[in-house]
Amino acid sequence: MEFSENILNALSSDISIITAEDLVYIRGETSKQENLRIVIDAMGEASARVQDLKNIITTTAKFKESLHTLYIMKDQENKTVVGILKVGIKKLFVMDRLGRQHEIEPLCVLDFYVHENCQRSGYGKKLFEYMLINEKVENPYKLAFDRPSDKFKSFLKKYYNLENFVPQPNNFVIFDEYGLQDKPTNSRILNTSSNRRHSAPYEKIPTGTYHRHTRSLTPHHHYYPSSLFDSSSPILSSSSPSSPSPSENNFTSVSSISHSAPPKEIYVQRKRELANQQEISKQSLYGNNPIL
Ligand code: ACO
């Protein structure tokens, strides 16, 4: 999808990693946030359109309130954004092949879209692999997929030989290789640092998130990756004109990124500010009527 060079400059690398923090308006950087908003909303809308979804899953407004991570791939030379990939941790209740229920908290692929002009050219694979490395996911079978389309299922079969799963009432796909059937009944498989050994440090905080299909704001526990704050990360900061094009990108080099400790207080403070802002605007709309 074509964008002006000015808008594309808001994306610092061939693949940029965006979180809610990047959308917080900072004095002097307003145009950057606005340009990011334009890209996210346009790509989110296009993704929903090609998937024939009633509602748009990825919008700036929803994303700002989430702890999701959005990977955006651009082609600066051709002044286009090639695709987006959104991931986030969710608590899910899923059934194994024996009909036993399990509570799991996997990293979920929530939205994946490569522009129609670029599909079947390997961009999706590059974007996906980049995400796997950055999220420290050793194998995609450890992920959950929110109602994957036929194209995405074909993609997962072709590259990762993932095919078989038990249909779930919530439409998430957990492949057999995840090993649900090997877990004890009603097991709680949490995405803790002990079972995601190689992942960056995560903080568990209660928050709300939008569900792909219902769009209802439901409480979930999420983990907040330190990488969200690591603006010194080479991926986040490589805005130099010498950045390699997607085809030249050395994606494996991402694994060498070191994550510094997350300034959790900033995040918590930001959430408080948002809650206060919402409360203030609610009161200015409705006054102090206790019924509302
Ligand atoms: N029909 C069938 N399979 C397809 C198609 C298609 N039109 N397009 C891609 N694929 C699969 C095939 O396995 C294909 O391999 P093949 O060409 O040998 O058959 C493989 O993907 C190609 O791999 P890439 O080129 O790396 O993938 P691409 O850049 O096309 O990105 C993606 C894959 C994201 C699924 C893209 O096709 C797309 O955006 N599709 C429309 C939106 C969509 O369905 N997104 C997934 C929604 S579900 C979710 O987000 C959780």
C-alpha cells in the first residue's frame, strides 16, 4: 500500500516493532505518532477487508489500549507498506483431543496481512520469521492462531508443516504439536519465564484486551515485554538510509539483541494516566450522575 515518504519515515526500519508506547503523543513528535496512526489504520482496514471481517481488528484506537506488538514491514524504495503482523499473549481455555479442558497463555497471532500486490513473494515468511526471532519463539507450534484464514493455514503447512488441530469453540487454532493431549487434565499452561526460557523478561499485569471476533473488552492477564521499551534496539533505531531492503535483511541478527530491564513504572504510570483521562472525559460527558 502506497504512502508518502514523509509518512513512511515514521517507520524506522524495514520491519518496525510498534507498541502502544509508540503511539503516545510526545511534544515535538506529534507528526510521527500521526503518521503511524495513518499507516496502522489503513493497513488494519485493508486486512479486515481482504479477510471479509465485519469489524476491523487492528486500529490505532484499539491498539493503544492493548499490550500487543505490531510488526510493520515497509519497502522505502517503492514507498509502500508491505504488511503487518500483530501478536499478543492471551489466556485461552482450549480442549484437547480427549475433550479435556486446559487453560493456556500462549503468544497468539492476532492479525497477519500482506498487501495483495506483494502476496506469494516471500514477504509474509520474512515478517513471520522476524517476529519469531524477536519474540524468542523457537517453533511456531508454540503459538496460538486467532481464526487463521485458508491462506494462512496453507502458509503454516508449507513452511512449518503445521496442519492438524482440534477445532475450538473460540476459533483459536492450537496445533497438535503444542502437546495439549500430553498435559494433565485441566492443566494450567502459563506463559511464564520458566516455560518460555529464552524469552525476554516479562511482567504480569492485569489489563483488558479486545477479542478478535467479539471485540468485547474482557479482562485478561498479559505479560509486558521489556523489548517494548528498548528504544536502543537495533531494529527500533535503524532509521539510517543504509538500512537493508527486506530481501537483503539479515533477520537472524535480531537474536543478538539484548533487552534491558523494562521501566515498568513508566508503563504503569501511562496506564493510570489513560484511566484518569477516561474518567475525566466520562464525567465531563455525564456529570457526576452515579447511575451512569
Ligand atoms: N492462496 C493459498 N495460499 C496462499 C495464498 C493464496 N492466495 N497466498 C499465500 N498463501 C500461502 C501459500 O502456502 C503460499 O505458498 P505457495 O505460493 O507455494 O502456495 C505461501 O502462503 C506464500 O508464502 P509468502 O509469500 O511468504 O506469504 P505471503 O506474503 O503471501 O503472506 C499471508 C501470507 C499473510 C497469509 C497473505 O497471503 C495474506 O495477507 N493473505 C490475506 C489475509 C489473510 O488471510 N491473513 C491471515 C488472517 S488470519 C490471522 O491473522 C490470525
